[in-house]
Amino acid sequence: MSDMAQARPLADAVKPGAPRQPWTISAKLVDTAVQVAVILALAAAWEFGARYGAINPFLLPPLSVVLERLWSDLISGVVPVDLGLTLYRALTGFLIGAALGITIGILMARSALVRWFFDPLISIGFPMPKIAFLPIFILWFDIYDTSKIIMVAFSCFYPIVSATYAGTSGLDKWPIWSARSFGARERDLLWEVYLPMAMPQILTGLQVALPVGMITTIVTEMLMGGRGIGGTMITAGRFADSVGVFAGILEIIILGFVVVKGLEMIRRRLLVWHPESQR
Amino acid sequence: MMMAAKAHHIAQAASSISIHDVSHSYGGRGGGQVMLALDRINLDVGDCEFHCLLGPSGCGKSTLLYLIGGFIPVQAGVIATAKGPVSGPGPDRSIVFQNFALFPWKTVKDNVLYGLKKAGFDAGEREKRAQDYIDLVHLTGFENAYPSQLSGGMQQRAAIARTLAVDPGILLMDEPFGALDAQTRRVMQEELRAIWRRSRKTVVFVTHDVHEAVFLADRISIMSARPGRIEHVIDVDLPKDRGEEILEDPRFIQFSERIWRLVREQAVAATRGAH
């Protein structure tokens, strides 16, 4: 909140569409170009290293072969089904974890009773490897989607509930007092003040939880088998199909990148008002 | 109860405030030391009066303002307006805080619209009033800017527009220009005085700046530090229309000197007390 007191250069506010200084654009362009170049160089090293025998092609098949497999699996429908299943499990679990985490986090900040109940549970649960619960979840919820989704929700819950609790407790009182002086009632304050104020921290919690959810999805799929990227990779590994394993790795990389970037975009959209978006 | 009834009776005029025997202390919970912040405050602020609470830091002037605003509960005594004893915040007593307290996630216009919506204006009227008050504080063109994109002075003007737009009978101001640079502060003081002359509201304005108090107020309450008491209530005997030129008027200078001496006594006493 201390940002508010600082006067920002007015040029930012007056002409949002005004041309920026030329060096900022080129610096960003150089950044992106370097990043792309590094990835391309690594891809090239992979391809040629494997192709010209520097590396055993069974241990590391050339990138082109992996891409070919990815393409044929895409045509045959294996990849879309796997991607769809993995994405469905990851996002459903993530959303359940988010709904519970945000709700309980807010309640903890508002009510001492809820805080007393959940605080010890979260202190113990947060640092614990959540995957330890998998065997019991399999017993309780069998080996199909339910147990995987619950496992994902369970692992996403902790970072989200802690971030929401931190974000909604100890809020700056001034906007709350303003809202009350305009006649806002206690139940309006949640949607009109508490949530928007805590939004940066809640989103940070979500951004921490999302990759955790992706990891948990892949691991549960690997451990339980069946379809989904993780399951297909484990099957490929069992049949010594290293090309199949690498195809799975590429799928995960692309999926993870898209999902994480998507959440970043949502953050920018929701926090246009925040100084972080005006840099 | 009898006191409440009496205070209510006193506060008859549309937007007057009556403060009767109000004391307030902080701490004391969990065996901590109790600090008396306000000691038996009695004060009547008349309808359409511009009243300044002036005193050294820690004299409880902000506490008194928050009590009038209903943000902290009255512990002892009664504060009443025409609507009866104050028991919580309400749109009849709007406040401008030192740190603006705008909603940072809303644009200037949405900040102003928020109060209007709460006050129950219909959609067309809301738009019109919001624009009128944004124009009034010279923020035309910045309707869609977020607070973080504005300078401190502009944020404070947005906060004032938001508060004035709902047309409160009583306007509470807690060192609203404290965070501004000297030039902006001077301009804002002139604008506030001009706006007040036009809109005729009851204003309670907290400040520790003698010149600000003398320039703005009809009456000044000089408070002592810890425990906060009202030591003097002084009528500002200056013309109602005050522009920049009054700052050089010998009457203004003499009067400021007099107030300064009274405030200084309190400040010195406070420093001695602290040692």
C-alpha cells in the first residue's frame, strides 16, 4: 500500500497508448530472442548429438524422431486423449483445491474458531510430501479419476490456503473504513473490499499451486497406470520405448508452459490496477 | 441513557455535532498499560461550520475524529448528530483520510461511483454526479486512471471527490493534505475552502499545521497532548472569503502568531511530560 503515496510519473497515466522509449522495446526483444536462441541451440545439440552417435540413440533418441512420434500419436488420437485426461485431472483438482483453499483461508482470517481448527493442520500438512497419502487415497477412492483428482486438490490446497490467509488477514484498514463510511455492510465487504485487496496474494498462491498440481497429476498417473500422459509414459518405459517416454516429456513441457502462461495472463488481467502491471 | 437523550436534544441543527464528556483510552487488554488518549472532551460544532482540531502529535485529535466517524466505539460520553448518538460509520459522516484510502483496484470514476451506488442514486444520476465531482476537483481526463497511476495530490483530490459526491452533511478530514508537497498543499487548501463555501457542509478538519488551521477554519480547537483535552476554542476572526492574498494580511499573520503561541505551550508541555 505504500506505493499509493508515491507520485508516479504522470506520463504513464495520461497516455497509456503513447509510444514507449525505443530502448525498452528492443531490450525486451533481445531478451526474447536470446531465450528462443538458447532453446533452439539445445534442441540442435540434442538432435545432432543423438544423430551422429555422440549419445546412444536408445538412451536419447534424436529430437526429430521424438517429434515424428508425437505427430503420429497426435493423428492417431493418443495424444489428444492423454492430454485431455491429464488436463482434466490437473485442472479439476486445482479448481477444487482453489475453491476450498480460498474459502477456508478467508474464514481463517475472519474467525478465530476456524483458525484454531485449521492452523495446526496446515502447519503439519504444508511441509509434508502430500504424495505420502496416495496409498490411502487409492484404498479410499480406488485407482481411477477420483483418487487422482483428490490427490491433486489435496496438494494444491496448502499453498492456496496459506496465501489466502496471509492475504486476507492484516488487511490495510483504510479502504475497509472507507467502504464502511459509504454504508457498506459487513457481508458486502468480503466481495467489495477483502477479496480485491487480497487478490495479488491469492493469485500468487494459485501460481505456486498450479505447477504442484501438474506434478501431482503426472505422478499419480505414473503410479496408478492407465491413460493420461503419466500413465502412457510409464507404459512406454516398461516396453523400453525411449521415444515414447521423450514424447511424453515434450507433451508435459508444452502443457505446463501453456497452463502456467495462461494463469499469468489471468493475473495480468485481474491486476491491471496494480503497480506491478504498470511497469 | 439520559445523557444520550440530552445530547440528541442539543444536536438539533441539520448537520451539527455535539460531543459530550467523551473520554477514550487505549490498551489495558491482557494486562497492558492503559493510555488515556482523550479526557472529557466537550465540543459543539455548528451546522455548516468549518472546525479545525489543532494540536501536537499524539494529542488524540485523530482518535476524536474516528469517534465522530463511528469507526471506533465510544467508550465514555456521547457523540451525537442530528440523527442521534453515533454508533457506527454512516454515509451522513463521510471521511477523507491522510493516506487517501482510495480503492486501488478501482479507477478514479469507479471509486467515486462506489459511494454513489451505496447511497442509492440511480444509474443515470450516478454517472452525472461522478463526472461533476471529478470535474470539480480538476481530475477531468483521469476518470479511467487507477490510483497507482496518479500523484499524491491527484489521489487526494479523487478521495475528496468520492467523499463530496455522496453529499454528506458532515465532512471529516484527517490531515488530508499531510502527505502532499507544500505547493500542492496550498492549492488544495484554497480549493477546499472554495468548495466548502459553495457546498455548505459541516467540516471537522484535523491538522497540526497552524497556518492550515487559520486559513481554513471558522473555529479552532487547540488540544493538549496526552491525555488529549480541548484547551482553547477560538473563533477565527477573518473574512469568510479567503484567497491567497490573505496569507499576507497582517490580521492573518497576527492571528496565526497568537494560535501558534497557544499550540506551542501544548507542544512544550508534551515534550516535558515525555521526559
